[in-house]
Amino acid sequence: MNTKIFAFVLKNLKQSFGLAKYQGLDQKITADTIIEDLPWSPARFKKFQNTVIEELKVSCPITGTVESLVTQLDIQYSRKFFGEVWKPRTDDYAYTGWSLVDEINAQDPKNVLDVGCGYHPFKGRIPNLVGIDPYNDCADFMVDILEYRTNMLHDHIIALGSINFNDRSDIEKRFGHCVDLLAPNGCFYLRANPGIPHATGPYVDIFPWSFEVVKDFEARWNLKLETFKRDNNDRLYFRYKKLI
């Protein structure tokens, strides 16, 4: 779950019901609270709705649990940010830019997956490459990694900044699914942000990758960490091999 949007929604819900007449209701609101069950007045509900829309610049039905609302807001916010605001910086990286093309091509790749490919810069440069991205129509398939299914395993999987958002449980789901899609002895290449906020995306929730997390994932998913380096722009580059 996007912890930044969750904190924003929770704060405004608590403010909506912080008066004494609500008998401490604000302290009982959690991720599982059903929004329709709260004792709204039309004016109070409208104020909450307008606050959410004006702050996030997105709109979705204000309904369901708090967690489901946060999920829908996160989808809308991410679609706007990654589809309209974010721009690629492939030229800026020493290890996860164009040099990664040569690194992969030197291994005669047979089936390569680019997770969160964005504008798909490696298309035509790496053979047998498929790019997926839920927000950018330059991808071969506009799907989230958790929705991507195939009968073939990939000998190389690239995830350059795409497995880096929301809380650790989300990271683990996406990382684990990529490992499931990776062939034995296949390589998994990642670029990660160690927690630096996006200046133009205040509600993009960045998971703070670290060497400790990278090593923990190595053991948990039976991988071998082959490379760990600091790339430009304070990003991390690490490459795993999947053990048999």
C-alpha cells in the first residue's frame, strides 16, 4: 500500500470526525474502516472529497475501505505521474544505462523481460526483448508485473527503478513474481532508489532499498548476488543469478 497516500487520507478522515460529538471515532479509523459506514453529513463528505481531489489532482469514487480507496488513488496518481510527468534518464547511468545492453547481449539472450520498461529504450537494442508497463503505451504489454503471465521462463529480467514503490509487502510480491518468471541460472538486473523522494511526485511512495535488503532477498529467494554497485544519481545497481 502507498503509505504516503494512506497517511494523507487517514489524516483527513480523522480531521473530519475529530469533534467531541463523534466520541473518539477519529482514533478508531483504520485501513479496514468502510468509508460509507462513517457518519457523514453531505457537506462534510463533500469537503473531504474535494480535499482529496485538489491535493492529488486525481479522482475516483470515495467508497469501500480506506485501504481500497488508497489503492485506487495510488493507481490514478501513478498513472498520471509515470504517464505524464516522469521522463527517462537512460543516458545518465553508468551501469544501468546503455552499457547494460552490451552486458546482456554478450550473453546471447534468448528471452528477456523488461519490467516497467517506460518508453521502452532497449527495444531493438536487445534481441528477444519484451517490455511491460502499466502506464506507458510504448510497452509491448500494458500490464502490471503481478498481472503478467507467460508459459516461458526468462533468462534475463530487467527492472530499472520499477520495483521501488509502496511498502515492503508490495516490493516482496513484485520481486517474488519476477523470480518465479526467471529461468534457473537466469540473471535479474535491478536499479533501485534508496529512498530519495521524487521532487515532482510528492505522493510517489519510494521504498528505501539498501544492501541489507538486497542480501535478505538473496537468501530468501535462493539467489546469488553477483554485483552490487552505486550508480549515478545515488541509485543502486545489483544483479542476481537464480540458483538451480
